[in-house]
Amino acid sequence: MNNNNNSERSTVMTNNTCVTGTTRIRSANQSRSVEISFAGTTPEIGGVLCLPAETNVKSIVRYNKFWDLLKTYIAKHFKDAAKIANVVETLEDPLAQFDRVHTPKNLVTQPKPGSIEEMILKEEVKEYVLRRRAMKLNVNKIYAIIWGQCSDGLQAAVRLDKYYIAKSTS
């Protein structure tokens, strides 16, 4: 502890993320205030999401700014970023949208065995399955990144939400 400025520097680990804080020590009648440098699990994004009451976190950005930062990160680090960024923009289930747009059309009628149509359909189905698998993997990565950019307080609040509980138990 440095007696000149009455502050104490500490580093702790939370959710596998290093959090460094400065505790300002006040007189016996005053409370402590803690300033936290929380960068999330992906600090390259440049911002984190917190509860409104968590005003002591340095990297807090507004909701819209966070989504812009996340879209930029996705564009730099993900293959087929334009398709994946839709997760962030519309908040719609990207796999349902992917299925609507990319499901091979000939699955309703069966082509004749050995025909060119059958061979084309087989190739379309293979490509569809590979692209859908990649989309699902990328969506899971994005969800993990977003979760890692949320403060412990925000994660705790989300865990109490009835939609989160329903989704996590299904």
C-alpha cells in the first residue's frame, strides 16, 4: 500500500480474465471505491457490457457501440463474416435463417436414381451440411465471445432470467 496517495493496487482472476483494480482507501468514516480494468475474455474487441450500477469498470461501452465493435471484430476474425454478422444485427436465430435460404430446393421431389439431377442434389446436400456446420460453430463462438465480454454481475443477472433458464435447461 502506498501511503502517499492512500491507494492499494491488486490483481485478481475472474472468469479466466485478469482484472486489475485500484482501491482507494478513505478515512474510517468513508467507504472504499474500486476502479476495475475489466477487458473481458477477448480484450481486442475494445469494450465490455456491464450492469448500469457497475460504473467502476473502465472498459464499459454503450450497447450500440459494443455491437459495432463486435461486428468489426467478426469482420476481422471470421470466415464468411457478412453472413455471421447478421447474428449481431438482427438477433434472429441465424441457423433458422440459414436453413430458409440455403436448404437445397430439390429435397421435396426425389430425382431419378443415377440421373444428373441426383448427383447435383447429393453435392448440394454435402455443401449445405458443411456450410451449416460451419455456421453453427461460428454462432457458438460468437455467443461465447459475447458472454466473455459481460461482467460477472451481468452474467449473474442473465442467469436469473426466465428465458435463459428455459434455454439452458432444454
